[in-house]
Amino acid sequence: MGLRIRRQKVMPIGVDLGSSRLKMAQVSMAGSQIQLLAAQATETPLYSSPETKPSLTALAENISAMLRSGSFRGREAVLSLPAAATFVQPVKVRPGTPEDMDQAVRNELQGKLPYPVGDAVIRHQLAGTVYADGGQMQERIVVATARRDLDGYLDAAKCGGLAVVGISVEACAIVACFARLFRRTSDKDRMTLFIDLGLASTQVVLARGPEMVFARNMSLGGRMLDEEVAKALSISPEQAHGIRMKT
């Protein structure tokens, strides 16, 4: 009888580029067991634009410092883009070839993005089949981000010492995080609503078992609460944010 040894697989570093906090974590997997190897977090300047050069420079410096102080293994990483820098919304298109649906999705996004469609990096996945406009349509969840923003975050990660091997967004990361909880046959049709209230926006995600069937990024978040509290108390938004985080 042989002795079976489970080999530990070290996963890439997960990097969450939040609007108020930068978080990095790494786990290893052995069979179905998950072990946390390292985790670091740091505050990021509130109410600053992620597109500005100083912000990206600070991001690179923070990443480098967290790599030095943490027990991270390797430098491969998966970035989760800031929700405020992404567009997430379902659209309906007619079934067709991948090329036809790519073009149909781009047509649906005309006038809906805060930048030209030609300047966007766009990905989409099937959420389900519906009947509309007298025929069968595919509902696809679309994720888009401005190419200049994506390039900026990739450059900052590289300058900070990371080798980026993947890109994700909060909606997809939320479903992937909880997917392992829905592995039983009885869970495959269970509907779960996830709501993530962030500083700059709120993610609303609906999943059937481990599969995402609806997602939307709404530009309403904790920042709006901070601003309302600041007005009511005649204080700065930063002070209001501190009060909210303590309550």
C-alpha cells in the first residue's frame, strides 16, 4: 500500500485595488484544504482619482512595501480592478458567432460608457437565455474598463514588483470566492444575492449555485454617506469617513 502525499499548490497573490484600501493575500491549496500564507492591507488616500500619476506612483510604492513586509511566495499576482474603474451590466443580444456577439455587445454599449467604446477593454459571458423582441436572445454580463486605466494599474503593479498573470473584477471575484460553498447537487439551483457596499460604488451580484446570472455596478457607495454626514455635521468627508468606520 502506497502513501499518498498531498502536494501543496501555492496560488498567485490576490491584489484588491480598493478605493480606500489596498489589500493583498495569498493562499495555498492541498486537495480541498485552503491555507492562508500571507495577507497585508494598507489605507489608500481617500477621494483621489485613480487616473492621476501620483496615485499610481503611490500604489506601486505600497505594493513594493507590502511585498517586503509580508511572507508572500513568488511574485505572480491576479489584480482585482477598482469597482469605480469598471463598468458591469447585463445586455441582451441575439445568438450568433463569437465575432457577431462581440460586435453586438459593443453596439449595445454605445453611449453607455463614460469613454468611447473603442477605448475600452470589453469582456462578456453568458448569463442565460431570454425571449425578447419576438425571438430568443442571450443575456450576457458585460465587464468593461478604459484601456488607459488598465494600462496604468498594470504598470503600477509591475513597478511594485508583481508579475500580473490575471485580471478580475469585484463581481467575478465575489462569485468565485463563494463558489466552493455550492458544490452539492442540491446547491446548483440555489439563488444567492450578494451586495458589496464599497467606498465608491456598490456591487449587486446574483448567482445560481456557483454561476453568476446577474451583475451590476452602481455608482452609489460609502463616499456618498460620508458626504451627507459631513454636510450635516459641518466636518470634512475624511472626518465623516472616520466616524462611519468606527460605528
